[in-house]
Amino acid sequence: MMQTYPSPTPAPRSMFFTVRLRDEGADLLVRHVEILRLAVRLCQFRYPFAIDDAVILPNRLHMIWSLPPDDQDYTKRWKAIKATFAQHLPPDATHGGPQGSIWQRRFWEQPIETREALKECREMIRMAPVQAGLVDDPSVWPYSRDARLTAQFRRPSGAPVLRLVKD
């Protein structure tokens, strides 16, 4: 049974995004997930923002970002991420087409202004691999925050069980 924690209050400028590849049958985002992760990290270094939640599917990704109060320009961040990812793909990944054409031109964005909206967006992210027919249990999808958290707390076989020592 999964524990539930109180939903945090959204940051002053939290945004939910869906970004899609042009080819709905493509799997570039998971096939080249390390390139995608590095593209995001490079963008974060250049234009800081926090990723509050995320899931990467074969042909699209969903993310919740918190933007700094003095720089709300998320369009420049997505432009940088998309261009960096496309530019660093192996030549055969785009089947000979121009690399910039792998992405849909636009992306979907939604401001998150309430706890309820944040909870809904987090649930959509958590369930996206199930709704896409990729897995039955969202915690086993390897390209999500949920799976990373589950893996962090999974005790390896044979590992000792520790108990908190009280004073």
C-alpha cells in the first residue's frame, strides 16, 4: 500500500508541461533518456528552475517546474532543452530527417495555482505510464520520479533491517 503525504503548497510560479515528439510512434525519449536528462541539466545550469515532478514516456514527457521569481521565461528553457536533445542524438536516430523536426512545435503549459491543481497534476504524471499502456503499476516505470523514489527505499535482499535508536 502506498503512503500518501499531504500535498505541498505550489511554489509561486509552478507550471505543468506536456512536450511531445512529432512522431507519435517514436520512442526517442526513452531510447535516449540519458541525452534528455543531460539536456535538462544543462538547461537548469544555464537557466535555473526546479523540477518538482516528471515522467518520461517514449514520445512525450510531463513535468512540473518551479520557476524563479525573477525569470519566468519557460519558453526559452524548453527551446534550449529541445534543441540540445535533438542536436546530440545519434545521426541514425532521426531516420535521416532534420533533427529539429523531431518535436511538435508547441507544448502544453498550465499554471498550477492551488493545492488541488498540484495534486491533480502529480496524479496525472504518476499514472501516465499506465494510461499509455506501458505498465500496470506506475511504480515500475523506470522513467518517473515515482519509480526513483520507490527504488531509493527498496531494501536489497539480504540487507540488514535497521531500527531507529531512541535516546
